[in-house]
Amino acid sequence: MPAALDPSIFKAYDIRGIYGEQIDGELAEQIGRAFARVLARLSGKPAGALQIGLGRDMRLSAPELAARYRAGMLSEGVSVRDIGQVGTEMLYWLVGSGGLDGGLMCTASHNPKAYTGAKLVREGALALSGETGIQDIRREIEAGLPPADPDAAGTVDELDLYAAFQEAALRFIDPSAIAPLKVVLDGGNGMAGPMVGPLLERLPLELVETYWVPDGSFPDHEPNPLLPENRAFIIEKVKQTGADLGIAFDGDADRCFFIDGDGEFVDGDFLTALLAQALLSKQADGEPAQTILYDVRASRAVADTVRAAGGIAEVNRVGHAFFKTRMKQEGSLFGGEVSGHYYFRDFYCADSGTLPALLILEHLSRSGQSLARLLAPLRRRYFISGEINSEVADQQAKMDEIAERYADATQSRLDGISIDYEDWHFNVRPSNTEPLLRLCLESLVSRQDMERRRDEVLEVIRS
């Protein structure tokens, strides 16, 4: 184990750090043990009665570390369901559909190849967070775990989940409705190829597969399509091939991102609006209005589209733990975040990269319109800045200054501070881990007005 446990690896929503420096095999085993002990307390069961799912992504360190997570859980007496190399949402599906007590996914998501980590859920595929569970794991390890009881050895079942998961995912759409579209796929050498590929091959699509084979050395580009440099390739490929659209996935494939046929990136809030529209259109006449959650950073396009489609739009704090917990409590149909996390009630409120890909293909096919044409009304009316970071020493003081500066606006402190005027609005949130404030701003007037307002607010933040 590293000479000293680095507490910074215990993030708001997962555990993540550099392999060999911050996380190694010995620490992974301790995390496995501590996770079992924390989960036992949360579930009110002895560790020996727990059933926990285990998966891993394609990172080069994943086989070693997943084995050590497994060893740690087994030493606490846990029954482990090991599903091997999978996309993260397959682990969530296992926990939800199998009624397990929790799950551990060995992954560093979209991070560069030096990183490793773990995503952790409890029963119902509800995420652990810094507020519930993750910091408890840190404290267990820091306090010193007692010697493992040699009589408490758990058991392992190794499962192949691919066929069952893919059948469950396909039930979200009508495959016969899919039109013969040409689609460029960029898997980022992550888990999308084996997870989503067989589903898309069953549809009448012309697929242009790129970086589709899992490879933890990431020979082509980092598996993070949110960074413009990582989506330059797929944008060019869509244009070169005359494709109808492009779909890029992150490393563990629980997020997907879209490029329209003109080579334009589709912002996460606009995609949330389209997914909400697609799901609401499936509701039968006479059904109660369904609730859609969206995050505080989002364009008003989301709420306006939801209401126009007969749904109820509710704003929510950023972060998958907050979305999943509220959706579970309130029965919300769907939730979407600007960052590309999309949550589905009928998928155990978990985030998925597979379901948005299938639903958007179905939505385009039913509409008979291109993705660019579907998005055109939104792009003409809503002008968004994207997220802009600024380094700020005293985040709270700066947010208080913003509140005073824009005292005539409608204000909310649900998550950071949100400032709302009739024809423009913005949200400023502090980073969980860095001395940063994050600005998202929108104008309903023009791109020029958005840029003017953006620069004005940035001047306040950075002054």
C-alpha cells in the first residue's frame, strides 16, 4: 500500500486515483473489506449475509485490482457475483435486477490510462457518495481494519451477463421502428464495443465502428468525449462518411455523446430535452403526468420541452447520487445532466450509455427528421455558454457577492447559486475538489447577448 493513505482519492461520487501511486493491490483489498463492512451497516445485515456484484473495465490494472477487491470482500464473508469485464451500467443492472445488496465496479471512467478506481452502489443500485458511504470507507481503513476472520470466507459465482443485459436494454425500444441510418461509433477503446455493439448490429443500421475494441492503453485518444480534442476525430469521420449521426462513448460506457449529421456536437441539456420528449411520447393516453429531473446548470430548453410534451419538469442538484436517490423516492421517469449522465426509472434509476443511444435512434426514426433538424428549434432559441471554470480563493464570498450584485433576480441556493431573469439566467457552483467556481449561463435573446452576459458575470467572478 502507499506509505500513507491519500484521502483525496475518496471523491464525492467514487474512489479514484493513480495506479501504483495512490491505489495499488493492497489498498484495493482493504477497500473491498471496508466496503463490505460499510454496506453491512447500511443494510442492517451481517457481512456474511451480503451479496455483492463485482465488475471491471478494460484498464490494464483492472484484472489485478478487481481480484484484490474480490479478495477483500470474500475475507469479510461476502457472496460475490463476479461478472468480469463489463460496462459500468451492466454492474448497476446486475445489482438492481438481481436484488443484490450492492456492487463495486473497478473503473476510472473517462480518466487517462494512469488512473484506476471504484464506483460503489448499495441495494437498488443507489450510489454511495461522499455524504453516504465513501468517506466511511476511508475512515474504516484509516482506523485500521482488524485481522480477517479465516472462518468467514465468502463465496464466488462467476457470471456472463451480456445476453441478459442486452435483451433487457432492447426492450426499451421497438426495434422494428428503426430506420436504416448510417452511424459513426467511437468507443474510445472502452467498454462500448462489446456492450452496445451487438445490440446495434441487430438493427438496420450501417455502422462505422472506430476504436471499438477495448484497450486500456488507449492508443488513439482518451475516452472522454466531453473534451473537444477527443471528439475531433468522430466529428471529422461523420463529415467524411456522410453519416446521419455519430455516437461517442466514455471509457466505462455509462455515458454517450452525439454528433449530428452536420458535425455539430449535441450539448447535454439539449440531449436531455430530446430524451425526455422520446420517453414522454411513449406514455399512454390517460396516464398521470410523468416527472423529468434536470440539473441546475441546464438550458431552459429542458423544462420547456418537458412541459410541451405533457411532463412535469423539476430541477435537481448536480450529481448522480442526488439524481438516483430522488428518482427512487419520487418515481421520476427520467433524469438528465448536462455532463451526459442520463438516468432511467425503469433501469433502476441508474445511468446508462446504451439506452440513450437506442432511444435517440428510435426517436429520429419515428420523426423522419435528422438530428440537426430536430435540434434546430432549440439552437435557434436557447444560447448556452457551456461550463466555464474560474479559480477563486473564497468561493462562498464570491457567491455572496454575486447574490448581492444580482439582487433583483429570482435566486436559488439549491446547488451553488442560480440567478434567473426572464430572458437570461446562470448558475455558479463550487467544485467539490478544487478552488474553482463553475459558470453555466444562457440567453434567450441571441448568441451575442449570451456572450455579453457571460463576460459580465465572469468579470464579477474573476475580479
